[in-house]
Amino acid sequence: MKTYNWGIIGTGFIAQKMAAALLLVPQSKLYAVASRNSSTAANFAATHNCKAYGSYEELANDPDIDIVYIATPHNYHCENTLMCISKGKHVLCEKPFAVNGREVRLMIDAAREKGVFLMEALWTRFNPRVIHAKSSIESGRLGKIKLLTGNLGDLKPFDPENRFFSKQLIGGSLLDMGIYPLFMALFMLGKPKTIKAAAGIGATGVDTNCSITLGYEDDAMAILHSSLVAATDGVCVIHCEKGKIEFGPSIYAPEKVTLVPLEGNPEDITLELTGNYYQYEAIEVIRCIEAGETSSPMWSWDDSIVLIDSMDEIRRQIGLTYEGHDIG
């Protein structure tokens, strides 16, 4: 069995999480890490026992690396992904895939032309508890979904240089936090008929509060919130005709999922999971590459396009712009 060498571009919190998760991924080895700061890369490499590169280009040019995980700030996702694809690397790129739909399509077109695997690292999609809840809904035991509510908010100390508040680093609540309740609605209900959004725009020009309402057939709705200035409970509730499903906390990695039928007793879906849950998306990457697939059926290129196009429409409605990353 082939062992796949992974490279990680970026050394932040999420990169550290993936480095630890790869220890639980069959046929995988963390081979190298890259940072724009050579000492930062060296420290990361010493912790995780891998090679260190002082530039992203050096890692992309290493012929021994098979797969690259992109863990840089949002504004570099498209650039870094295109660079790695051009070198024939398979890519797992952290969410959001890119800043707008045009960039996502450029990435997908490049992967298709090069014949390499590419996937957005939206870890919630691969969480077994979320998958089980989706199966429960599809079984019909609770009837059709009529209302989905979800939120994710954290009270962030205001710092205009921090990535959460910086326009240059594509800050704001929508792309960083709102993506999770939005994903949950799209995953459970599909592409909406209508999108309505409102936001509070803070001193640095990014959305500090965002509210989204999605409309569906049969009068079904999703009501979603994200915030940088309010600590919310981070839960999601799916109200169906014959009961509800509760996720929480938090919506991106629920510790418990509870099925609450209108008639009968609540049923907790705890499902004991291992690791930090990042391994589940990496396992899917290996499965797809081994099967000769360039896109995952679990989270396809089309799925990523629906998600980013929805966020582009929300940005249009709330007037959220980023220089160099226009939504057209």
C-alpha cells in the first residue's frame, strides 16, 4: 500500500490540528511544512518531526510531496492552491475554499485540467455525528424539514490588525463563522430558492454581525446568524414535521446530536469519536485518490460552488467588499 506524503502550507492553529490528525490517517505521513518565516517552519517541523521550508514555493516544488493541505489566511487560498496544482499536487484547502466564486472556479478548472484531486476542507461535513443526523432525516422518521435555525458567534476582542477584523485578511463573521450554519442549511435542505441577508458593519469595514434567511419549497426556512461581537450558544436545531434534531455545542463539531420525536423519548447520538475530528476529511482525501477520483462525492466541487455562490450573494446584499476579491 502506498504511503502518501503530506505537506502543510501555514503553521497556525488549524495547521497544528491537521498535523496531529494525520497521525490517525492510514497511508499518510506528514512530510513537510512551509512558512514564509523559516524559523516558524523550523519550530513546527521540530514539534511534528517533518521537513521545514522557508517558502511555500519550496514545498510545492518538492517532488516527494503528494498532497498539500492549505492552511493559510483566506486571501491566499486561491493563489496557494493554484501554485500547488500547477506542480501536480493533490490539494485539501481549508474553508472557505476561496474568497469568491470566480476564484473557486479557477481552482476547480485548474484541478480538472491537471487531473489532480482537490477538495475544500469543510470538516463538519465529514463528522460522523452530522452524517448520522443527515441519515436520520433521509430515513423519513421525523418527516420533512420545516425550519432550521443555527448560529455561531464569539465575542472577539477588537483589534483592527487581527484577521477577524482586518479587511486585508478577509475578516468578518460570514466567511469565518457564518459558513458553518450556512453549510448546515445547504447540507440538510439543499440550494435555497431565496436568500435574504442583513449585517452590522464594524469600524474596519467587515461584518461583525450577520443574519441570513433562506427560503425553500413547501414554506421551509433556515434562519442563521454569525457574530464577532456576541457569544452565542453555537447550536443548530432542525425542526421537522414529527420532531426535531438538536446539535450542540458547537455547530461545527457537535459533541451531541439529539433526536426529539413529537411522540416518544429523546435519543442521544453521541457516537464516540477519536482524535480532533480533522482526520475524517483527510481519510476521505486518501480514499478518493486511491479510487482515482479528483472530486469527493461527499463534498464535491459543485457543493463548494453552491456554498461560495451563496456567500457571494450574501456579500452583495450586505455590501461586504474586499479589495482584489470582487464578487462581480
